[in-house]
Amino acid sequence: PQSFLENVLWTDETELELFGKAHQLYVHRLKNQAYEEKNTVPTVKHGGGSVMFWGCFAASGTGCLESVQGKMKSEDYQGILERNVLPSVRKLGLSRRSWVFQQDNDPKHTAKNTQEWLREKRWTILKWPSMSPDLNPIEHLWKELKHAIWRRHPSNLRQLELFAHEEWAKIPVDSCRTLIDKYRNRLIAVIASKGCATKY
């Protein structure tokens, strides 16, 4: 039922690149003007780098967003959940007795010590099929976030992280609500595709 979907805290991780594919610049040049100084494109020596983020949302808006330092291990993941899940549940007004935690089947999520940690928390965990990114509506918010950041052209990783937090907080509640209101359509499309890709 819709009331169930509105009480789910959707979570995921994504990597934001400082100079990723969506940040490419294209220059159109007239014939014989290819090497004029005004037509040259600045290059980035040594690459741009990237930052991994964990985030969550519900029908009532975006929750916490945290950057991940280094490679995330299961213990790091548990720390992120400890710091962010319950504050997000409170911020988003989810029912304290019946809210549901969603995560995918990433190895650090399904690690034995993470599963034991989650059992001790006594959170209700949404059962999640493997290899199913089409099912998680947060993927749409990641796309929206990436485009908003790249429009601001961050010049270093510190700016990238700052812009990420600012833009995450700006995502309209209506965008989150729409994703959940249309979730039934997403499920129907995934079932109809029988494991193949969908528009989601």
C-alpha cells in the first residue's frame, strides 16, 4: 500500500567525479581556427578525483548525506548508519514504530557483522532482490544531484563536497513525493521487463 511506501527510508551510495563524463566540454570551431588561443580547452593534469557519498530520502524529502573517506568497509558503513539513519527518520517525520529501512545487496551491507549490527538495532529491513538498481528511486535523485553539481563547475574536491551537500538540501520535496507516488508504476515496469532494463 502507498502508506507503506511513504514510510520507507531509501538509501544508497554514489560516486561523484570532479571531472566526470557529464562534465565534458565541447568546443565547435570553424575551419582553420582549431589552434587559436581562444578555442583551446583547459586540461586537467593528474585527473580530477572523486568522492563517494551515502544518502537517504523518503516521500517527505531528503535525509542526511555523508561523504565517505577512503574505501568503505562494513564497519565504516555501520558508522554511517549510526550517525545518519535515526536523525533522518526524525527529520522526515517517518513513523517511529513502523518505518522501514531499505538497502541494496552490496557486500558491505550483507556482511555478517553488518547483519548482526542491524539485528541488534531491530530495524525493519526491506527485503531486496539482487542486481536491481531499477527498483531504487534514489537513483533519480543521484542523477539530479550530479547535474546540479556539474552546473556549478566545482574546481576541487572540497568544493565538490560542499556543493553536494548544498544541492542535496535543495532537492524539492515534490520531487521525492513524485518518485514514491509513481513507485507502483516502477514495480509494474520491472515485472513486465522480466529482468531486462526499464526506463527507470
